[in-house]
Amino acid sequence: MREYRKKRKAQSIVEMGLFGIVIISAFALVVTYLGKMNKHQYAIMESFRRALKWAHDNNVITSHGHIDDDRTPDATAPIRKQRMLGTSSNYVHWAVSDVEGLVPGAYLNIDPDREFHYRHNYTNYEFSPDANVTGAESGYTTAINESFDLGEDEGSIWSTRTVSVNEDLHYDIIGAGALDDARSTGGSRSFYTGK
């Protein structure tokens, strides 16, 4: 009877360990998905706010594009991180024509100014209102270097994992111009055990 209880206890510990891994993995995936949704929603709101403010402050019709693609923490690769993309564009027609000096009942036929703005990560760009923008293309070149060092020192064991990520980003606003960006991220973690 005693041996049977030991086997059941061992089996339940193994099952809890395996089931715990599944639950933690599912939780990490849900958190990552919610992070992506939050980033996308933030890009939409940020783009609209900037377009509305620009149109109001300058009394123009404005088009504002926004792309935010920085690297954010990832449950599966916490040091390397992952590129998380949030994009949006808005067109705001705010222009109010000046009516001073007009004869009452006169037909108001004034074409308001137009502006085209683009924001990539934290940099603002302004393009010519005459630009014939037909779309946007993007390209990335990513180089990831990882190293893992393991050693033993006077009764202790140590390990270090180092990751560096170098990216070149190229965006082509067709009809308006190209935007180039480069960035580097990375980090390392060390673990020591023993005396």
C-alpha cells in the first residue's frame, strides 16, 4: 500500500510539472498577443491624434501615416526580443476657410492647403503636398548573433548567454521618398551555481 501511494505521489508531481509548463506557455502566448493588440490600437489612436492636432493648428487638410516597429520583450526569446509592428494612417479634413470680408450670400470657393506627414518610430517626416503617394514598401535586414559560454570554477558552475541584434530598416513611400533607419539591441544573462 505504501509503495502504491509513493507511485501516485510521484505521478501527480510529474503531471503537475508538465501541466504547469503548458499553462505558463499558454499564458505567455496570451500576454504576447495582447501586447500586439495594444500596440496596434495605440498606433491607430496616436496617428489620429497627431493628424487632428496638425490639421487644427495649421488649418489644413492633412494626411498622417504612422508606423511603430520597435523590438519588444517576447516570452520565447526574452533577450533577443521580437519586432512588433503597429501601423495606421488617417486623413483629417479640418480646414475652415476665412470668411472675413465676404459679402453675405457670396459663394465660398477656396481650396484649403493640404499636407502629408509620416511618423516612423519617433521621427516625424513631412512630404510635399504635391507628392503622388501610391503606397509604401518596407524591407528589413536583421543579423542576430548569439553566444553561450559555460565554465567551471573551484566548485561552481557558471553560464552566460549573450545576444546582439542589428537591423537595417528601409521604407519607401512610393512617390514621396525613402526613409532609412538602423538600430542595435541586445543583452546578456549570467547564472552561477555552487559554493
